[in-house]
Amino acid sequence: MADAFAFDEVIRALLPALDNSGQGLSDPSAKQVQERLAQDEPNLWNWPALRVLGCNFDSISRQDRASVLDYLQAANAGIDPKLKFKIEHSGVALLIAYCLEGLQRAAARH
């Protein structure tokens, strides 16, 4: 599992999307994010739907991206975001919620 620092980096990369989504740009839906994470190779880090919102994951190492992606895919398969996080619409909010859950688990290991 990724360490807390890796989750923190991904959350920081997602934050610009929250600002930009209020400026006429819409973030991907929670359903779109769930469908993308369910793919064998979701290519989340270069997804145009996130890039257009200002998300840039280039500074995150490949190893950290792979570890975080493994966790996101496992979380997506095992957590019902509507029940756990009350997230039904915003895909960026869903990704941040998954990362916060991962960060909490990673911090608890230490």
C-alpha cells in the first residue's frame, strides 16, 4: 500500500480541480470515475477529464502513482461511496475521499 506522502501528493494534485470546476468546467462524475477505476488499466494520471481541470500528477513518482492507483482500484471495488462518503456526483470529490481514506490507513500503520 502507498505511504501517506503519496496519498498527500495525489490530493494536492486534485485540489486545482475543485477551484476550476466552479469556473464553468465540470469534473467527471462519480460514476465516470468508478467506471474508469474498474478498468484493467485506467490511465487515471493522464485522463483528459482531470487534466483540463488543472490536475497534474507529473511530479509524483511512477511507483507512488502505481501504489495509489492499486489502492484506489481496491477501494472502488470494495467501498460503496454513496454509503461511506455520501458522494453521488463529483468524481474529484470521490477521488479525494478515497485518497483521504488511504492516507488515514497508511498513517495508522505507523
